[in-house]
Amino acid sequence: MSTVSHTIHVDHRDQIGTKKSKLLRAQGIVPATLYGSGIKEPISLQVSAREFSILLDNVEESSLVDIVYKKKTYKTLLRNIERNPLKNEFFSVDFYAPNLKETTEVEVALHFVGVSESESQGNMLIKSHDSVLIEALPTELPEFIEVDISELKTVDDLIRAGDVQLPTGVTLQLDPDEVIAYTEAPRTEEEPDDLSSAEMDAIEAAQTAAPNEEESSEA
């Protein structure tokens, strides 16, 4: 569970609709919506794009964010963040207030730590997952889960989902046998890359067309 507090202030949003939302964004304001446990109807909000960008740089999908609205604080999770990555512009965001007494499922980032002896020998570290789905009470959600790759001593070693150490109160929603990370020997220049499906289709098409062309020439 993270002990870091993330807080952002929001205001009520009167301007509703596509055109008005576009005008808000032009003023550096992100349209937002608050909904969830204890909230009868979704509340239209707006938040400073600059402040929201700073917040987003410091939180994960599983981070609880305190939003302050009309002197009241709501513990929320960020949902449905719509943005234009090319312009670093946010179109909208949802603040979801979960029931703090009920477990919820969230995708949590994996942080790979330690030194792999196999990787030190020149082998390549392969990460099968960058994040995993977990279930926990909202107040016990970790912002990330550490995976110790020091267990990878040779190319025969694997780190499976069941090997990952989870914080108290957290349940992994993934098959324990699912591979999380492993190492493999680097390819040599003599080893050809596997053909892509598109290349395989092209070869099959050429092979199919060849007999037809021969029949046409005989005719």
C-alpha cells in the first residue's frame, strides 16, 4: 500500500457539450466527471490541465487520488483518461470513487529490481508482462509491485506469477503458472528472424499461383 498522498483541487463545470468542452480545453482546463460509491448522480467537474499533468506524472493507475471539491474530499481512482499524446492535450478524465470497504480490481505496474546473473552473462532479459491485474481494498492498492530478477541465474530459470511477492491483502488475478520474466541467449547474425505472417502469406500465394501460371502457358 502506498503511503504517498496525491491531492488535486477541482471546480464545478457548468459548460457541458462537445463545443463548450473544446473551449475549456483551449483555456487550459480539462473536463472531468466524478462518479461512484455514495454519489447519486455523476458530477461534472473541471480541473487545471497543468495541475492534472503534474499529478499524472506522479501516480499510477492504482493510485488513490484525493480530489477536493467544495471543501469535501473524495478518494478516487483515475479512469478513462482521454488525451492527444502528440500535443500532450487532455480531452477528459473520470474520477471514480470506489467503495472503500469493498475490493476492486486494478491493473498494477511491475517494477523489475535486482541483478540477474543470467543477464550479466550476456543473455537478454525478456519481460512477458509490464503489469498485472490484482484485487484488493482501495486503501490497500499498491502503486506498483516489485519483481526480483536476481532469481534468473540461467536461461532455464523462469519467474512465474506465483513467484511474485504480493503485499498483504492483495490477490493476483492471473494464473500462477503464467511466465512473468525469463532470459534467453542473444541471437547470432547467422540465425534468421522468424518470418512474419504477412511474409508467410505472400510465399503461400506465390506457391499457389505458380501451378496456375504453368497451366495457362500450356493452354
